[in-house]
Amino acid sequence: MLYLMLCRILLTLSLAAGCVNAQSKPKKVFVDLDGEGMAGIFHVDTQVMPITAPRYQESRRLQIGEVNAAIAGLFDGGADIVEVADYHSGGNTVSPIEIDKRAIVGPGRDNVMGLDRSYSAYVFIAYHSMAGTERGMIAHGWSWTDYENLWINGRKIGEVATRALLAGSFDIPVIMISGDEAVCKELRGLVPNAECAVVKWGVHRTFGYALSHQKSCETIRAAAKKAMSRLGEFKPVKIDGPIELKVEFTPEGQSKARYQRGDGVEQVDSRTWAFRGRNITDAWFRFWPSF
């Protein structure tokens, strides 16, 4: 009898300690920042190509406004830490002078983006849909110049799905996206209950309609707050292995590729390579480090 009582006491203490640990984990959010999904952005060459675009400085101001709105909304919703990674064109847009002082900021990182299980949520800001998307504003793949299409286990995917799966491999759920209506639909195909801040609507790839900058920032802040307040409702995006990642390069991209056939790496045709692994990160590491 005494033994049973001691077991019950130890079990109760163990459960209580687990609850304390779960509650003490800070709500840390990874914000993946791009540029083509901003309200008012319709052309690459004149607006979003770093340094060379005539309206690049204006685009930077639009971007900092939208990401600061997201940061504010996440803190409004209960975030403890917000980390921003600038993934637009190699991290050449966000200035630490202008970003919300509560956030941590850095350039986009390779491979699995520096992710680990300490993050509670993943957020996409100013994102675009994948190449070929109907009514997708400035829809494209991971790169304008280096590759055209990606498939995972035979399914064509874009940057959003790839990053969501990489985040999911660390049990990090995607909770929100901002961008055009097309990219919202793309994310909701993976995360049906994701919060979406739709700031523009495409007619075709380089023409559409957008909210004003002020209204887009209000929309993003409200969506971020709501997403953060619903944090417990989201589940990570996952896929069972084994994984085949197939990449179709552009002619320019293929000239840069430095892969050795074998050990899960196969050249399918003159511009397409397949990378196979036990899981998404295993397949991804076979592709990304060599490019």
C-alpha cells in the first residue's frame, strides 16, 4: 500500500514538472521574410531586384512596414521572441536600423535555415506562389535564374511547401502567411487553418490589385495577432520517408551545379537531378550544399 502511494506521488510530481517545463518554454517565432508578396509589388526588374531596381528603395520601405506590422502582431498575440530571417535575394533588404527593436534579425540561412526545436511557430511574410500558379503575382520557384521546378515524391511544390516541410521536420508549425490570394490558397492546401493576410489579388503574373500600404500593414498585424493567439491549434507539416526531391535547373543553374552521381544522387536528364533520402532533411542536404 505504501509502495502504491509513493508511486502515485512520484507520478504526480513528474506530471507537474512536465507541465512547468512546457509552460516555461518561450514562445519563439521564426519569421521567413521575402519580397514579391508585398502589397504594391507587381514587377521584378523595376521594384524588387536589390540595388538595381529603380524603385528598390521604395520597395524596402514597403517591406520594413509589413514585417514590422507582423512583428507587432506576433507580440500582441503573446510571442516572447520574434526572429526575422531576410530571405529576399540573399538577405539584401532589411536594415537593422529600421526593424522593430524587439525583434532579432539576420540574413537568410542555407539548408534547414538554422531551425531547431526551440521554435514554437513559423511565419511567412511577403511571400509568392510557386511557378506556374494561375493568378499568382510574380509567381516563381526558389530562384529566378537557377532552377525552374521542384517535386517531392512526384508532387510539384513551391518554396512555401518546401520550407513548411523543413520546419515540420523540427515539429514547428506554420501558422500564418502574407502575400497575394494565390499564395494563401497554396499554404492552406497544406495548413487548412492557417491565418492569411491577403494584401493583393492577381489577374495574371505581373498585373493585379493591392491594398494600400497602411491597410496591408493593419491586415498583417491583425492576422499575426490572431495566429499567435491560436498557437495551440496548429500542427507541423510532415511527410513520411523515404523522400525523392527532384529539381529541374535552368540552363544557367545547371552550369553551376556540382553533383556527383551515386549515394542518393541521380541525373535524370540534361537539366534535372533527383536527390533521395530517408526523410526530407536527408534528401534536402544532398541537394542544397552542393549548389
